[in-house]
Amino acid sequence: MRIDLNGSPTEIAARTLAEALCELGYGASAIATALNGSFVPATARARTPLREGDRVEVLAPMQGG
């Protein structure tokens, strides 16, 4: 299926947000996720289904001063 990942069209086979993150190489990284503009906590990713055309945002924490 095709989703929009951080603004870029991306083809994935995954059916849940957790599966998609693994497929895309995020694995166990410390990240924040949103689906169609709504925050999805890490505990809900495995039960969050994805559909054709969904907008997924993945944000990694940044260090700095």
C-alpha cells in the first residue's frame, strides 16, 4: 500500500503502524509518531491499522543547546 511518510510517498507491505516502523528501519528507535495529524503513543502502534493514503509522521528527538 502507499502511504505518505514525512511528506514522501512510500510503498509498504505493513498493515499496522508498528509493522511499518519495523519495515522502514526504525525498529526500537526512540521516536514519536503521528497518523493523519494525531499523535500515536508507542503503546498503541501495534493496534493502529494503516490504510491506503494515510499520512505518517516519524520524529526523532534531537540534542542540542
